[in-house]
Amino acid sequence: MHAAEYAAEHAAETASPVVIRRRTDGDSYERMTEILHAAYARLAAMNLRYKAVDQPASVTQERAESGECFVAEIDGRLVGTVTLYPAGLPAVACDWYRRGDVAILSQFAVDPSLQARGIGRRMIAALEDRARAVGASEIALDTAEPATHLVDWYTRLGFRFIEYVQWGHTNYRTVILSKSL
């Protein structure tokens, strides 16, 4: 299902319309970082050390600017963020991520007070459309193996298991998931 079809089908899931768009210079990295911290707090409580748990706004900015950052907003207020990285990243310690046809979704978060309303699904659908437009045939992401609620959610969205990776900065085994576009 394309982003536009999904948006039309689920438009009533939020009181005000959700706009998903490319990040602009007027969007606050501080606000994006607040969303990341809030959304990743549950993972921090599980003692999982994701970068986004406590990264400063400067790291949010660096990571967002190294790809194509998208935001979700309601009534002009940012409520979600996600970054799409191009296919074929050479310096990544994951064979799947280095493939020339695999775009990568990262730094994904929706304000916890608005989760389970379809915003995250719509954001992923928008990134799937963008990944297709730039020539990717797969879109991949990673999460902590112990975060079974996330693995299950991504699986329901059509992602499949690819491999495990142990990143140097984490205290968990990472699950790489991917979806054919």
C-alpha cells in the first residue's frame, strides 16, 4: 500500500491531519531530540542502550543530515521523526546495509502520547515510497533483539528477519529486518 492510500484509509485515526514531509531548516533538532528521548524511554527502561536514548541535539542533527530526514507534524507541531539513508553505505558493519539496493530507515520515533494512531505506519509508508523513488528494492532497519514488541510490529508491517549484528556501542544483539519494495 502506498503512503497516499494508507493516509486516505486511516485519516480518521488522529483528531487533526498528520502531515509527513521532509525536514526543513525551520524544524527544531531540539524538538526532534525530545521526541526521540521520549519514544526511546521505554527501551531505556529495558536497559537497552540505543543512541537515541540520550543523544544530544547535535547528534540528532548529524544523523539527520547524513540522510533524508522526514518529520510528522500535527497543527504545526513536530510529533515524529525518521531518517532514510541511501543504499550502499560503505562504512557500515553490516553486509545487508552495504548492498546497493537496500535503503536504511533510522532514528524513527513518534511522540509516545500519539503512538498507536497510525502515524508511525504512515511515516514508514512515506519512506518506502521515497526509497522506491531513489531506486532501492529493499528498505531495512534494525532494533534490539530484546525489544520483541518492536520486532513484532515491524514484522506485521511486512519486514522480515535478515541477520543479527553486534554494534560496538550497544549492549544488545541487533536484529536486522528488511522489506521488499
